[in-house]
Amino acid sequence: MTQTAAALEAYNAYWANSIIPHGNVLWMVFIIVLAVIALWQARTFVSKF
């Protein structure tokens, strides 16, 4: 087994045992939602000036 295959297997095992359901996808969704909130906050902050 190459190092890449071992890393991929460890990654899959980490998310398979996660307490968060569908954790391998949910973290990406969380980052996108956080970015949208940050953009909204920046827009409301700038519009006050």
C-alpha cells in the first residue's frame, strides 16, 4: 500500500467514526455557511459608513 492509499484509508476511517453524521461533507458545508455569514457581516459593516 502506498502512502497516499494509507492516508486516504485513514481519512475515510476518521470520518466514518465521527460523531457528526456525514462529517466528510458537513465540514465543507459549515465553511461555506461561515463564509456567507462573514460576507454578510462585512457588507452590513461597510454600509454603515
